[in-house]
Amino acid sequence: MAHYPDFHRRSIDDRDGFWREQAALIDWETPFSQVCAYSRPPFAHWFVGGRTNLCHNAVDRHAAQRPDAPALIWVSTEVDQEVVYSFRQLQREVERMAAILQDLGVKQGDRVLVYMPMTAEAAFTMLACARIGAVHSVVFGGFASHSLATRIDDAEPTVIVSSDAGSRGGKVVPYKPLLDEAITLAKHKPAAVLMVDRGLAPFSRVAGRDADYAELRARHIDAQVPCVWLESSEPSYTLYTSGTTGKPKGVQRDTGGYCVALAASMKHIYMGQPGETYFSTSDIGWVVGHSYIIYGPLIAGMATIMYEGLPTRPDAGVWWSLVEKYKVSVMFSAPTAARVLKKQDPAFLTRYNLSSLKALFLAGEPLDEPTATWISQAIGKPIIDNYWQTETGWPILAICNGVEPAPTKFGSPGKAVYGFDVRLIDETTAEEITEPGKKGVIAVEGPLPPGCLQTIWRDDERYVKTYWQSIHKRTMYSTFDWGVKDADGYFYILGRTDDVINVAGHRLGTREIEESISSHPNVAEVAVVGVADNLKGQVAMAFAVLKDPASAASPADALALEGEIMKLVDSQLGAVARPARVRFVSGLPKTRSGKLLRRAIQAVCELRDPGDLTTIEDPSALQQIRELVTPA
Ligand code: AMP
């Protein structure tokens, strides 16, 4: 067993030697000639010349050795179904899906947009794209037509794969009408829409465009579609994430680097072994779903549970019953889910045999100490917080117990992960902070390790400007998170430096929500801020200035207008982005140069001191907000 600080140091000082060793964890059709090309910083090219395939590494190589071992365990408590696919069965389904996509005109490099609930067919689609070298772009099913249309226009997919409906808490959530509307709104029109009909919601088909999965699957039932060997840097997927502008960023991932990074993380961080079962409770619409529902566990030869449903239905024991039934060894969830369970009867957590479980990993948002302590005691297992972003694809900070076991410290996601040269930077001087306990921006020296974003889809300039030029005078990758480090090298996250908020582990851009609210004909101006919430970590709060203030003069009128605006956000962006409240004000607090004082609004909403207000133009605007949010 290595000493972790040495392991980390070597990953930085002997980058090529370190990653050459990790690259042996996956199969290469053609070996690479260079480990990392970094002649054009900040663009890193990992495993130059090597040819590989994500689907081969996730499915085929295991199907050849352990064809009957379970690979994909699909469980839906929404439609009460459970299907276990062995590696061989998964390979067959993926080949069928690959043949269908080819039949619909998808070629290597083409984009396939996936707008689907948590079904096995969504996994087949992602893996089929990887198999034929198409670039998948999964859009979270909770997003509505406007969000979807923006992503369709950016990705320009040849084909969109979707379903009639998802289901949440037993209630059918139709997808097709939202998709149809999005395609109408978008400038780009896909050549075909492949519909997986679950029989949940009737829908209308567009002749000549909409194809039926069941019919095409039957046609391609015996299809054999070989994996296309891709050069390591060829893109595997794009995944949209929110930033400081209203336009989402298409995080672009490579093939070889991502495959190696995931294989290494399964060994050194998550400690999953072939033949064991991994259960991540995320959704394929998020990065965790890509890395640790689909690719990571399968690359490691593990079975992966894909779960459609709530953590509390039929009761709060459902996840733990799956741990017992499928002998889950590694589980991955989000702090919000733990907080939801905390509200239920704790007996549900001890009813099942959890002896197979090694640890519960939590990520995506700050993990508060009471929740961590509670869940750790309730299930009697170690809780491992880990910190990362859509951009990195795998953890930046964690405890790498697979390298050398180390204690966790509640409130901290751990130390810098191997491959990441993490620094804390003083915002004003751009100097590195070495003093324990002093706050700075968490930044990473280039090159980023394998698996991280290559660029923003079709926008190298935005990639460089956004991530590598935000720290004054230095070319470093900014995470846009504040942090501190203690004397032992453990980091603590103190929140975002930008206008991104985190609701129940879901990342949302306040600008996107503001743009949606502004499209209401009665809204002149609006500010959206993230406010601390006991359950969801943060919620969005909106303060709007109306064109016709008289229309919300009475409490009943204000409530009706608030409901109307929330409905508008639901229909454009989806319920995930809906603010907790929309309050009406006569003006917004701004600086004399017209800049919105979001941090001051946020502080006031959290009943904190808003700090230095010397630049404020009109203090009464902030006072008005204070009066609205202060409990009577
Ligand atoms: P996303 O790209 O949606 O995964 O969101 C990434 C952001 O979530 C980070 O920049 C952090 O602000 C936050 N985040 C992720 N993991 C953690 C964690 N373990 N602790 C605190 N914040 C986290």
C-alpha cells in the first residue's frame, strides 16, 4: 500500500509515469504514443494516438469473460418492475440500439440527444453511442421545453431519443409534449426522434420523423455492431451545465482519458471490485449518472443499479432493501437524500442486512455535519464526502482509501485527489495561500488530469476565458468555489464565487431563472439568489419589479401573480428551477454603476449582515427586501 502524500506527489511530478500505469486498467486497441500532450495550454490531450472504446471497456470485455454476471440492474418503484441484464444481455441490447441509431442515420461524431427517464433503454442509448463513436448529450428529464430547445440548438443532434413519459411518486410525467414543443422552438431540427413507448402516456407521432423503438428493435434483433476504435481525444459526450450567463455550457469529454480516469477512481477512491454491485442514486441527466451509474461501475466490471423512483416510496427502507437484495458494496448519493431520510422513521435504516456495504459516498453539495453523523450512525458505515464538478467528471477532493486508508473529518470532502494540483488562491493578490484556515478560491494548476472537460462544445474561447482566465494574472483552472485548508491538507468548501446555486445537489444558474422570469410580460426586472435551506441545501428566491405594480397590490393578487410566474418557470425550465418564492419589490439593490448586489440580497435573506454597503445606490431597496423576509 502506498503512502498517499507520495502517491499524490508522484501523480504531479511524474505525471506521465503515473498515468501510464493507470492506463493499463483499460483495454487499448492501439497503444498510445504519448501520455500527455500539453503544448497548447490549457488544452490537454491525453494518451495521444491510443485507440479505445468506452463501450468495449464497460461491456464487451466483461461479456467475453463473465457473460452471465449481472451488469445492469434496473429497478423501478414507479412502475413496479425489476430487470437484471447480464453483461452478455447488455451487450446484445446495446448492439440492437447501435444498429437502430445507425439505421436512423447516426454516424461517428454525430450527436444524439437523450431526453429520457431512468430506464434501461437510456443506458442502452448512451452505451450504443459510445459503441459507434456518436456523441451523446443527455438532458435531465426534469428540464422543460425552453431549456431543452437551447440544448438542441447547441448540440445539433441527428437523432433525439426519448420516451412517452417518466413517473414521479406514482404520477405520470409526460415527456413527449415538452419534446415536441422544444423541437418547434429550436432552430435545429433532428432528422429523427426515436420513441421508447412505455405505455404510460398516449402521445402523437410526427409522421416521417418519429420512429418506434419496439418496431426497430425487432428489426435489428440479431444485429452485431462492432465497437468503433476511437482516438483517445475523440469526444464521447457533452453534458450541459449552468454557468454565470443564461447560456448553458456543453462540457465536452474525451474517450481515452475519461475511461482511464474512471477506472482509476473505481480502484483508488470507490474501491469497487469486479462482481460486486454499485448503487448510485443519481440520475443519468447529471454527471454522477454518467460517471457512476453508467460508465465507472461497468468499466470496473461491477453490476450497477439504475433506480427509478423516490427514496421514500413505498417506504424509506427501499434503498436499503436493494442494498441487501443485490449485496451492494459501494453506494453513492447526495446529502439532500440523506436529509430526506433523516425525516423518516430511523427504523427503516436498520431493518435490512447492510453487511455487504463498505461505504456510503456523498457528493454534489455541502455535507453538513449533523446529517453526516446521523446517517453514519444510522447505517453503521463510513460516510465519505467527495467534491467534484460536472467539468471534472470525477473527484477533485476525496479520501483515497484505496491507496491508503485515512480518517475522514466531518465537514471536509478530504484532500486533493491524485492528478489534481489543487491550490488555494487569494482573490485579490492571486498569490497562493499556504496558511491553514485562510479563505481562497480553489484552483487547479494545468494540465487537468485525464477525464476532465476538454473544452466547451464548439467554444474553445469560452472554455479558456471562463475557466482559465478568471484568476487575475494566472492561467489556472478555477472551480469557482471558495475554500479553506487545514494543517493536515483537508479542504473545506465555503460556497460558490459566482452566481451558480445548488438546489438539492442540482446546479442551477440564477441568470437562467432570471431570464425565464423576465419573459413574463409584467416583469420589468428581477434578481434571483440562492438562500440556505435546511432540506435542499439552497433554494432559489426571486425578487421582481413589476411593470404594473398595482396588479400585485393586494396579497391575493400578489399570490396569484407569483403562481403564474412559477408556472412560467416550470414550463420553460422545469420544476427543478422553480424559485421557492417570488416576491414583488419596487426596486432592486444595486451599486452606483448599476451592478446588482446579489450577495447583499442573499445575506439579508439568510438574516446575515450584508457587509460593506458603501457602493449601494438606494439602501431602501435592500431594506424593503429585509422587511419581506424577516419573520414577523
Ligand atoms: P455540479 O457540476 O452540478 O456537480 O456542481 C458542482 C458544484 O457543486 C461544485 O462547484 C460545488 O459548488 C458543489 N459541490 C459538489 N460537491 C460538493 C461537496 N462534496 N461539498 C461541497 N460542495 C460540493
